[in-house]
Amino acid sequence: MNRFFTSIAFGAAALFAAASYACEQGEKDCVEVGTWDISVGIGAGVRTNPVEDGDDIPLVLIPQINYNGEHFFIQNLDMGVIVWENETQQLNLMMTPSYDQVFFDRWNPSNFFTESNALISSGVNGGNKNDHGGFAPEIEGGTELVSPGFKDVKQRDLRNRRTAGLAGIEYQFSTALADFQFQYLSEFTGLHHGDEVRLSIARHWGSGKHHIIGSLGAVWQSEEVVNYYYGVTPPEADARGTYVADAAISGIARIDWNYELTERWDLRFLASYRQLPDEISASPLINDNKVITVFFGGVYHF
């Protein structure tokens, strides 16, 4: 299965063409046919870090890069091929980096792109994809926790939790009331061989120069994913504590407000909340059961 997704995803990257949805020239929320949409947010924000002794992640500069072609798209760190589409639906093959590694590496690229690996809240009507070696624990059984008080992350020799590559299918469906999105992704870089399923629903509101997007969603991660990032092996625990978890489902809520100041400048406020499931929050590496992201600032469109 992983080899299948690897083949279709890398084959997709070779199909670089011209425009996905018809787009009126100058339309604010739409990437024009065959053109790049590049912007940068400048402001103040933070993403909380649930890892014990992990520093919260400041958000000061937030770039956004989008391209839509007839068969190919790029949205920040995501890319893919449009397999089939009509006025309300779209089926894609896509690649994206994993999300959970951001908590273990301040300079992970995903910490600079708030759109990637989160709820994609534009949907089909938005006309684009924008907002407008490894370890696998071999301990059998379900959730196991030994020595739960052992949480001194900085003083132990943790294995390197690397960014995994995910590839799979994406289906989007748009109605007059909301946009729906489904993704099935499988890891192809040989780190943990896990799978993720992402579901979201987004609603758009617009009035004058104001544009608001509200999103709700859920992310299911297989036990291979959860254990790769949040499991604790005997070498890491130094014989003081190990942890093995089952598959887990995280809930996500998000609100995005945009106000057009000029042709090139917008004001933007973004807030998102990710509820960590017990399978993650019970890990000796974790000291919180949520992740909160907030950003407010100006956005300049090049």
C-alpha cells in the first residue's frame, strides 16, 4: 500500500500544467490560472508546545505560497495532482509532511506555515488550495505506562523524531452551506509506516471587506504514527519508564478572520485548538492535552 501511494504521489509531481478552477482576474480569494500567489504575514502569535519542557513556538513571520495548475497544485508544503473535478467536487493525489514533529524541532518548516497539516479551510468554492531511521515499538498490547512521573525530557537521550512524508488521496465536496474534505494518507519515507485520516467541514462568511472561515475536523492516526512521535522506548526511558499507545483521534477547531485594507495589505486573525486524545496526552513526554495556535497581524500580497 505504501509503495502504491509513493508511486502515484511522485508521478503526480511530474504533471505540472496550467489552471485548476476558472478564476476572474483580480478576484481576492482565488489564485488566477497558472499563476503564483505569494504572501507573508507579519505580526505576533504563538503555538503552544505540549512536550514536557518544550518551549512554545513563536509565530512572527508566516509565509504562504500557492500555485494552481490544470492538473497540479502547491499549497505551502503540500503538493499534488488533480485527478478529477467538476463544479462542486475534486479528487486529488497529494503529498504532505507530517505535523507532529514540529513539537520536537523549533526549526521544522511546518512551524512557519500555519496552513500545512492543519484543517484546509478553503474548499472547492474557494477556487484554490489556500485559506483565503525510524522506530516502531515492539511491545504488544494496548496503552501501557510505567513510572508515569518520569517526565524530564531535556535530560534524557531521546531518539530523533524526524519529519515523515505522507502521500495519498484527497476528496473535497462543496455545497452552498459548507465545504467538506477527506484525506487518507500513508507514510512513504520508511520512518514508521503509519496512516492518517483527516476529515473537516468549513463554512465561509463574507461581508464587505470581511471574510471569516470557521472549521471543525478530526485527525485519526494509526498506532505506528502515535508511537513513533509519542512512544517511549526502554533506551529513552533509561529503564525508568516506557510507553506504548493505540491509534488515536484528535479533534480540531479553527477560526480565520481576514479584512482587506488595501490591494496588497490585509489584517488577519487566526486561532485554532487541537484536543489531544488520551493516547497522546498520557505519554511521559507530554504535559498538556491541547495545542493552541493564535496569530494576529498584517498580510502583504506580492
